Amino acid sequence: MHKFLKVAQREYLETVKTKVFIFSLLMAPLIVCGIIFFVSRTSLDKIGPRPPIKVAVSDLTNQLTAELESRFGEYSSLNPNRQIQLRMLETEQDTSRKLSDWAKTEVREKRFDIYIVLEDSILDGPGQMQFYTCGLKPAEIDMPWTIENLINTAVVNRRCQLQEFSPQLLEKLRRRVPSKHAELSTAGDTENIKSPGQRVMGMMVPFFFMYLMFLGIVVTGQQMMTSVIEEKSSRVIEVLLSAISPFELMAGKILGLVGMGLTVMGIWVAAAYGAARWQGLDIEVTASLLIYFGIYYLLGFLFFSALLAGIGSICNSLQEAQTLMGPISLIFVLPLISWFNLVRNPQGVFARVLSFIPPLTPMVMVLRLSADSNVALVEIIASILVLIAAVVLAIWVAAKVFRTGILMYGKRPGLWEVLRWLRQS
Amino acid sequence: MNAISLENVSKFFGNVRAVDDLTVLVPTGSIYGFLGPNGAGKTTTIRMIMNIIRPDKGKISIFGDGSIEQVKARIGYMPEERGLYRKMTVRKVLSYFGALKGVTASELAKRVPSLLKQIDLISWADKKVEELSRGMHQKLQFAVTVINNPDLLILDEPFSGLDPLNLDLLKTIILQMRDQGKTIIFSTHAMHEAEELCDFILLINRGKPVIDGKLDQIRSQYRSNAVSVELEGDAGFIETLPIVAGIHTHGRRLEIKLTDGGDPQQLLRALLEHVPVLVFEVKVPSLHEIFVSLVGADNAQVS
């Protein structure tokens, strides 16, 4: 067996055995499963009862009491855990100011949660409803919106009554037209009926693939740096270099960690697929997407791990390396924060430009490929070629830096010194 | 034949000449000591031999003209900065480095236990390296160095920090390997260890060779031409002997300085004609004294 295969074998076996690895391997799928389970099992109704919201209303029109009481009563009987206590304040025009001052004080002293003033032109003019609250609890933050809807319904109903128009008829007239979405396959004559949930999945699957790529490249790449720094700080490196060349060492390490990364990917994809099936979500993944994913992952990982091997070799401690890692990690966040734009417009200029920035190519291309099956083959091949060129360059640079940096202790070399190493044969 | 030859090798770190025009030939089957104070260039020289750093000038060849990468499997190297994988077991560390040095799996299955027995670590074979004591760690490090049964052993400061028991063990193994015809190079700043083991000595200071050659020759070359004696009876006649240049008295002991070309054996015969001789010692200078006399006391901050 060639020496660098032995290095790869050790790297793989020793990394897979570490507690940190097993923990991070299991945690990601567990968290994903946990979130899916939690979201599908819980809704607001199941959180449990909360104390009733006390709402005081000054109705300056003096016409809405009956409608409001019936709307609020209906809501409370439908939502037994989220009661609203409505109190209509008796209003007369001349005392309204005094009354409103009193009500605001009551809100400040938490005897009312919300005080609402309905202006008198609300039925036939530009009148508004005014909400007064004081330090609403986070759990009740959605209540003004709910109450606004209830009052709106009450006001519309009252307007109908004034026009002698049946609210039931209005509702019947305003009924929404239901919709159904069918996806036609390009080849056969099958029609897939898509539920709204599936359409959301259509957005989420590309994100999931991109995130998987991100985790696979960055997390396992970090392992590269940890491993290099461990060998450097435990001074085992010189013993190693007496048996093998620096390049063999680096190549072996990269190969071992690629194997480890593929193991992690395999387990995560299987876990995600299993979780989706378990929850009855149908994910459409084509074989070609998986193949592209494999290619991009391999190249992306080679690029990033070569980079980190170089960085790791010039640092003396993990803390020092992480300082250098900061700016690099920021680049990776770019597609993560703009994923929504990328999914909506996978053929846009932004997506195309990001596809050709080597560290981001794997993430962005996988996102685009899973969001839209019509990415031009020329573009795919071009992005792969750019990535291959970047990988070759990264390995060339890393090998030079690694060779010199790995034996340097003490002060970390500056950028100019590293550039000088690159010029050396 | 020479196991290693360095020809006009130089290495600069910025403006510092770490090694300056060094030429050394290490004969096969010898123990060669690289001596010198801290910072003399010993580790740099050894690292250049191992191709861990490259010389700026000069040529290094090992086993004839083979490049180091081709002969790494025949070399055992113990660096000054030592370390092993802390999370691996003793047995696995030894097997891993053996495999990297090209020892076959079947050979390793035999060699690992026998080597662990030899250094008395067999009961620790399946413990993790981090559980070993410092002394055991050092023994294991040495075992890693010799796992490939090397023809050439290069040890950088092998004796620093060893307890007396391990020191003796290491010296025994080094001498055994020399007797098997293997070549050993080690660096040290402790002169007495070199005197005990070495056939050849290279004394370097500030990157430059000060002395290079066979230990016996070096000693006779720098002989101080003095004899120390203890006699019974009157010693007044000694001053009259033609080969004596001067006498210092330290209590019962007399330091006799001979004239240039004066033979100590002739002195002994002359003494025996007059009085019984209790002690007769031809003064051989220690390496330390030679070094001090050559580079000056300021430089020779050695133990």
C-alpha cells in the first residue's frame, strides 16, 4: 500500500473515532428530525391555556357594541385557551377625554391589556381604530392583529346592516376561488398534483442541499485544520516527515478527510430522506443531481481542505487559526443569507456570478441545479473547470506553504513572507 | 564507504549563517558525534541531512549518491522536538510509523511485540500514548525511531531529559547497533556523553567546524604533554631529568610538564629507577578542555 494511503487510513479511522466527530455527526440529523417533529406536532392551540386578554373599547360611534360582543364571544368560544375579555366603555362625547385618560392609566397599571378607541367616522368615513398598549407580553404580541381582524369584521357587518345588505351574502360573494397545481413531466404524460406543502418543499430542498454542502465542506474542512495543528503542536510532524514527504502527508490527510466527509454526507442524506419519508414529504431528487452533488462536493472539499491545510501549517494554535478563518467563513455565509433570492431566480446574474467564485461554486451550483433543472450544461461544465483550476492552484499553494510552515514555531509568518515561499522552488 | 557525506553545505536564515561551509564524511559503521553549544548549527545540519530543510549551498548524499527520499526507509530519525499521537495506543503508533517507513505488516506483527519487550513496555501495548509517563514516552519515541531496523540512525539530542536507567538502555542499544555495522549520528551539547560513545567527533561553533576527526586522534593532537604522579619518597631528583620542563605540586600529587617531544614512558622508567610509583597518569585533555581552548571560554557554555 502506498504511504499516503496509510496516512489517509489513519486520518479516517482516528477522526471517525473521536467523540467530537460522533457528536457532530449525530447532532445535525437529530436537530433536523427534532425540528420537523416539533413543527408538525405543535401548533398554537397545543401550547396550553394562557390568561385571558383584557380589552377595553371606547366606541365613539355607539353602534358597534352588539356586533363586537358577538364577534369576540365567537372567538373566545372557538379558542378556549386564548380567551379575550371585552369591556365596552360607556361613552358620551363631552366626557370622552376624561374617560380616555382614565383608560390609559388603567392600561399603564396593567388592569387592561389593550385599550382601543373606535373613532366616530369609522362606519362611513376615514375614522381609525387606535390601540393603546403598555409593555405587551411576548406571548400576546399577535393579539392586536387578531383583535384588529375581529373589529374589522364587526365594522363591515355593521356597514352591511346599515345598507340593508346581508353579511352572509357578502361573504358568499367574496369567497376565494380554490386552486390546484399540477406539474407536467417533460417526457411522459404523468401529472403530479402538488399540494402547497410540496411547493414549499420545492423551495426547501435546494436550500437543504446547499446547507448540506456548506456543512460538509466547512465542518469537515475544519477537521483538516485541527488535525494539522495537532500534529504540529504535539511535535509529531518531524517524525512523520522523516518517513514521508510533506506532499504525501498532505495528500493522505486530504484523502482521509474526503472519505470521512463522504461518510458524514451519506449518513446525513439518508437521515434527511428517512425523516422526510417518515413525515410523508415526497422529495424529488434526480440521479443526475446526486452525481453533480458528488462532483461538486469532492472538488469543493479539495479546494477548501487544501486551503485549510496551508493555513493550519502556519499557525501554532487553534485559536490563532480561527482568527484567520474568520474572513473565509464570511464568504461562505453569502449564499446562505441570499438563498431565497437564488432559489427564486436560479438563472439570474447574481446566481451566475456566484457560481464562478470557487469557494462558493459547489454551494451555489447545487442550489441552482436542485431549484431548476434547466441550468445550461455549458455552464455546469465551465463551473466545474473553474473549480478544478482553483483546486490545482490551491493544492500547489498549500503544498508550498505547508512544506515550510509546518516546521515553523513561534511567530506566525506574515503575508509577504508566505508569498516569498511561493516563489521558492 | 561513507554513509553520509556533506560537501560545502551552507544554510542561512536571513543574515544568520546557521551552517557555514560544512564538509563532513561519516564512515559506515561508526558513531559520529555532532558537538557544540546551543545554537551552533547541529539541529540545522541534521534537518538538512533529513531533507526537512534544504541547504542553500552544497551537496548532501546518503548511502553513496541516493537521495534522501529513496532511502528514508533505511533511516531512523529522532528529532529534538519529540512527539507522538497522544490518542493512539502504543502498539498502533509503533505499527503506523513502521508502516510509513515501509515495514511490511507481517514483519511488523513480529517486530512490534519484540521491540516493546526490549524496552519493557509490552504491558502498556494497548494503552494510549497520553497515559504513559515521561520516561516511557521517551522509550517509545526511541522504539518508533528504530522500528524499521535502520542502517543509519540519526538522533538529535537523544540524551536530553532522560533518567539514568533509560540513558543506560539507550546507550546499550546504540552500541549494539554499532556492533551490527550500523551507522549512528547523534548531536549533543554534553561533551562527556560524546567521549563515552563516539568514534568520530565533529565540533561546531556558530555554524563552522572547529574540529573534525577520530576522537583518539583529536585527543593525542591536543595532548597537553603533562603527567600526574604520586610517589613514595623524595621527588627532588625529577627537576634534574632532561625531559622535564616544570613541576607543580598539589599536596602529594605532582603535575609534571614534559618538554616538547618528551615521552611519558621514558619518564615512568626514570621514576621507577629512583622511587616506588603509586599513581602515574598521562593527562588526556577532555573534549571540554579542547573546546574551551579552541573557541574561548565565552563561547563554550557547555555542561
